Amino acid sequence: MSKKTKNTKINPLLAVGAIAGAAAVAAIAAKKLKNDGEKKSSFETFTENFDNKERQVYFVGGGLASLAGAAYLVRDCNFKGENIHIIEGMNILGGSNDGAGDPDNGFVCRGGRMLNEETYENFWELLRSVPSLEMPGMSVTEEILNFDHLHPTHAQARLIDRYGVIQDVKGMGFNNADRMALGKLMITPEEKLDDLTIEDWFKDTPHFFTTNFWYMWQTTFAFQKWSSLFEFKRYMERMIFEFSRIETLEGVTRTRYNQYESVIMPLKAYLDKFNVDFSINATVTDLDFKAGEGITVTAIHIENEEGEKIIELNDGDICIMTNACMTDSATLGDLKNAPEYNPNKPISGELWTKVAKKKMGLGNPEPFFNHPDETNWESFTVTCKGDKLLKLIEQFSGNVPGSGALMTFKDSNWLMSIVVAAQPHFKNQPMDTTIFWGYGLYTDKVGDYVKKPMRECTGEELLIELLHHLHFEDKVEEIMDTVINVIPCMMPYVDAQFQPRKMSDRPKVVPEGSTNFAMISQFVEIPEDMVFTEEYSVRAARMAVYTLLNVKDKKVIPVTQYKKDPKVLLKAIKKSYS
């Protein structure tokens, strides 16, 4: 296969029937961008005196991290776009940043990205170099932040009980044992937390799992009791400033549209201007490494419609691999059909398993991808003609679409939550069509009203369960008359990055001894940062590019240490006693 693979034009929206992954709820935020020094002119292109004109770089996977890595190469490293190759097994880019559909068949947003203005340091810096597709003269960063500031969040129905009563969640509900356990966790070194779960830590104070705080923190970030204590601690430290207002989610930073159209499409358009090569429908099946000590990739094995191919790497060429994807093996249903639950389908973790056996220091995928019973949850997207249902939800919650963030039904057997985004949420969404999405964490549990496990329910049954939790029973028939589709999405590995693990199970972005190889994903180890976020993907990409290319005069923006800010800590302590 030649170094330059065919550049295939990508449909901006993936047909609903072809969707194979899912996006998930990520972190929340505050409203003040810190790194003022990073606020350069929107489209400035940086160049260095690197001799990179003939080097080839191959990205395995076409998610946000790979696109960000390609952008750093053309912006900061003087790379020719045609020498950058992004190899993606699906027929669309974006990975877990999704958004697809049409008004006739229904829309799908398999999750939603709640961006974070204060702690997405590298994300905002990169997107200041990417022009908006909608707002001439603006960068994507400016477009998102301008939209968000005009659509502030203040949730008024954060937790709802079984009787449809909106709970008073101004207080966190801790007792002294809860506070002591949380305080002790904050000062415990990570080195002592190998393989521990959140439940392990709070076993002597099970009251913790009945608090308002736990219900809100758990459903905002999709934690489980059995999730990794590492990740829970990092979220507490990274998001400590948000602790004091978790009940309103005022810090949520929203995109104008779904994350595919708001982030992936403009980033792809930016790379197209540099003639970056996109090879979609091409699956990487293996990597060859140079014999002996050190880590040097010598060949990439791929399969595409033409059969099996091998790309030989020359001296100086680079391979940057997405070592796993949380939305692999996802399946869709529809109004009358439940999605298939098939965690045994091939996943990107299989490639990680292959390469990890060849060289030391490439991590261990086993803790993440061997427990689908613990890592799965299911989302669903409701598309309606008109706004009857959204108006009812607005009257119930007190929040207009886009202002309320997450509504959680705390007594639901599925622990169901819903999000009503600002409308329209898709560029091709007509004015007379509305959408919202929701998800449940306990897909094996029987519903409170629909007496079936969530994962066995059709889209219609999921919506009926929700309408009963909203106590709209007397309006079910008239609501169902407006429904175009309800598309459920089962995701067996969407919580895999939260699995209990040893510190060594996630590989470093650039492993020890690597000469031309890096890993980027939610499954690499970045000290102090939190997974399940857009920032993690972009930070990993920047680390990989700058390290492998020995970039000296540009730096990855460090993790902001809010946990050391006395004012932030004081607010958090005060909140813990509310």
C-alpha cells in the first residue's frame, strides 16, 4: 500500500442504521477561562524549523484524539497534511463524539458532552485555531463559549423521587463519617489505591451512597459503586470547584449543536485545508515492532474493502494508536425493537491486547474489557413532532430546553436520567421537530412500570417508563401520537475507563523506550487528569506529538491545581456541611 491512501469524502452525518458507538456524559464546568495567555488570534498558525517534510505519521483510529494530534502536527510541527494519515474502521470520524439522524427516522445522540471551561485547558487552546463553520470570523472556542454564556444552566429539578416530587438538594446530606472518609481520600496518595473501588473505601459508612451528593455526582459522571477509586479521587480533585454547586450544574458548558457537528466537523474541515489523508472503513489489525529492546513500530497491518494490506514504516515515521474506545460494540434499537446486547463483538481493545503482549510497558487491557456486566449502560434518544412533550417537561422542571442539565429519577430501578438540550440540537432538525436524550445505569434491573430489564426494552417501552416517572400517565396516548422514534443504544464498555485497576494497567502516552510510538485515548495514563472528558483526548494527543517530535518551545498546558486553592477548598468544606 502506498504511503498516501485515498482521501474519501465523509458524509457529515452517519446514517442511523450504521451507528456503532456511543458518546457519554462527561465532566461539568465553571464559567471562567483561566489561561488568558493562550487567547491568541483565532486562526494563527504556528510553525517550527522542523525537518518534517517527508516524515509520515499514522493515526490508528479517527476519534477526537487523532484529529487533535493531526491539528498539532500541521499547526505546530510544520507537517505536510498529505503525510498525515488517519485510519478509521468506521465510515465516519469522531469516535465517541457522535450525533446523527434525520427528522423522518429519528435522531441519535448516544450521550452528551458537558464541556468544562476552567479545566479543559488544551481543548480550548486548540480550538482557538479552528474556524467556526457557522460564525464567520470566530474560532470554535469562541463560538462554543459565546453560545454557552447566552444559554446559562441552572437546574431546578436535579433529583426527583418516586412520587414525582422535585427534591431539595441544596444540602449534600453527609454525616460526619461521610465527611471523614472523603477527607481521608483527598489526602491519600494514589499509590495506595491500586484495584480499590469506591465501595471499598466507603464500606464503613454506607450512608454515603444515600446522600444527595452521591446521586448527583454518580449520574453526572456515570460512576458506579464498583468504579475505580483512582478515578473518583481524581474527579474530586480536578472538579473540586464544582463541588459547591453540583446541585445546579451551573458550570456546564454547552455546544450549540451535538458534539459531532460542533467539534468534529469543524476540526475535520480545518484538517481538509491542509490535505490531511483520511482512510475510513480501514481497520488496523496488528502492529509489527523492531526486535530487541525499545519500542519502534516497523509496520501497520490493515484490512479494508480491497483486502489485507501492510504499511511499512521508514526511519522517522511515527505511529500513534488509539488503544481502546469506550463506545465499541454499541448497538441500536428503535421504537419497536430493543438493541442487541452483544459484548462479545470485536473491540479495539483486541488490538491493544495484541501489542501489549509484544512489548513491555504498553499496559494491560484486561481490567477494562473483561467485565461488560459492570461497564455497560444504555442511552435513548426521543424524537417528536412538535414540542408537546418538551413543554410538559419544561412545566414540570421549571427549566426551558438547554437550561436544566441532568434530571435524575433517584428511585428508578434503572437510575434513569434525562437531558433536554437547547433546540435545535442538529443542523438538519426542522423547527417543528424536537429531541432529547436520557440514559440508565442499571440495565439488568426490571423497570418500575415496564416489568422488563432495561436492556430488553424497545424504545417505546423506555419512553413509557420515563413518562410514568414524570407522572404523565394520563397523557401517554397523546404524547405517543407525537413520537417519530425512540432510539435506544446499548453500550457494553462505555464505563470501561472507570474500572478498578492498578496504576500500571494504563500505559503512558509515550511508553518508556519508544522511538516512534504513542498511545492516545481514555485508556492511557495522564497524571492528575480525569478520564471520560474531551480534554483527556486532546491532552493525550498534544503530549504524544510534542514528545515524539521533541517540541521544545511549546508546552502542554498543565492540569490546573484547583485543589490547592484555599478559596475553592473553603467553599467545598462549607458545602459539605450544608
